Amino acid sequence: MTDTKLKKIAVILGDPTRPDPIKPGNKFDQDDKETVEKLKEALAALEGYQFDYFDKHKDLFYFLKEQRKETYLAFNLCDEGYMNDPKQEGYIPVMLDFLRIPYTGAGKMCMVKCYNKFLVKKMAEKRGIQIPNGVMINEKKDLEKRFIENYPVIVKTNYGDGSLNINQKSVANNFPELEQAVLELCQVSKDPILIEEFLNGDDITFGVIGNPGSFELLPLIKEDYSGLPKKLVPICGREAKWDEKSLYYDIHPVLAELSGQAEKEIVNGSLTLFKALECRDYARFDWRLNSKGIPKLLEINPNPGWCWDGHLARAALFKKISYPEMLNKILNAAEKRLNIH
């Protein structure tokens, strides 16, 4: 018999039976299965909870509706988006709000805003936070030389997860290379395109767990590009995350060693935006330094990747926070915020 004193947690994941445009081959593979198994092992180590897993999106609403009275909290780990559509990531919070099931992480509006990189940067700029110089265009015919004063620049979609469509060809050193990068991106995406100065300093990630008034700050980490051949652009794109045969695949994060001023700007700017965008329970902020060591915001990830070898978990390990402990801290942050702790 199930111990009725256990808190029933509904863990919501991506749907392994459906295509996923972010993953290699557009589908879940053995690595994804092993990642979920490691998640289940970590959660099983937490006391006081019973975890039930939901990953069939077609029937997700009905399953959650049937069990909502017994559900203490939903652990929303569906960073693939509803039906594995990244643009529908906000649909899960909408569903949970409708069913009146409390849940971890960001609400719909936070997700919608953070998915729009250009919007986030404009919000940051209004708050005195530095961002890369750049413009947004809708298609190749909008590209004009007058837009770009200095090179190199990086070309990427305004929307997107998992560094989709970002590779070494995304960095252009002159206008012909820029035209080619925009053309290739337009062939695979209809989303608006960001053209920004390419920052060649440290590539920084900053993770936080908690909420205003009770933040736990994780160590700042940076991508280690020291093993890359000089001819390759130091960038953590799609190859670094998904292509095991690529020279980029061995890139890994290490502790960042920044000036006190740079660290202060990253931490303060991130916490300011956490509140302004109404992030909840945990978030990850990506920054990059320019040649003068000045940090500029790249993007914000509410409900960032939860996997055992992701940047959030790796940063936590540098603070001697194990994977199960990290997940527990996220749950506790939600319980405290919801006043059900």
C-alpha cells in the first residue's frame, strides 16, 4: 500500500513518442532514456515524496485532471514544450493553472517573454544592464550593410532552444559571410533573425535556485574552450551539445574567474531580471564578456535544463550540491513560495 503521508508529485516530462525538432534525428534516443532514468534515481532518493511520471502529451490533461485532488505539486520538467514544440512551453503552466495544480517554475507569461531574446534584451537595457549591440530582421531582403558597423557578428534566430541552428558558420567576419549565414538560416527557419556583435570573452552561465528573499546563488561557470583548435570559433553551439563526433563536443564548463566588478554586474543584473520577468524557483542566465571584460546578457532560461549533466547541475556540483539535492532545493523553493512547505 502507498503511504498516504507521502506528498504526491506529478513529474511532467517531454513526450518520447513524438518527434522533437531540437534533438539529433528529431527524436528521443538512448541518451534521453538514460537521462530520465538518472532523474528517477535522483528523485527516488528524496524522502517524503511519491513521484508519478507523465510524458504522454496527448492524454496529459486528462491524466492530470483525474489525479489533481491527490496531487500535492507538479514538478514541471517539460522543457521540450507541449507536444515537444518549444513554442508551446507555456502551455503546460496554462494547463496546470486551469486545473488548479500548484507547480514548480515559471508561469506562462515569463516563458513567453524569455523565449523572445530581443524582448528580454530590451527589458535588460531599460534597467541599465549591458547587452550586445545588434539588430533584428525578418528575412534576408531586410539585410543592409548599414546595419553592421563592426565585425565579427553572430547570426541566430530570435526564438529557439538547445542552440538550434547555431554553429561556427553563424559567426561572420564580413558582409559576404553575413549574407551567407542569413541565407542559410532563412532556409531552415522562418523566425526573425538576430544579428549581434560576437563577444570573444568568457562565456558565462549563472544559475540561481529560490525566489526573491531566499536565493541560493550557484557559482559562476564558463565554457572551457582551451582544447579547441585556434581556427575554430569559440562558441557553444549545437555541435557542442549534440554532435559526439565534433571537436566542439568536448567543451565543458569550469569555474569562472572574473573581476569583482564583472561578477557583481552579472549577479545583480540576473537577480534584477529574475524579479522583473517573474521567474520562479530557479533560472539560468547566460552572459558573455567582451574584449574589455565587460559582461553582456545573452539570454535567460526560466525552467532551465534539469538533466544530471546540464549546466545547472554542474554549477551546483561546484558548490558540493549533489544532483538529488539540487532537485530537492527546487521542490523546496516552490513549496516555500506556495506556502505549502
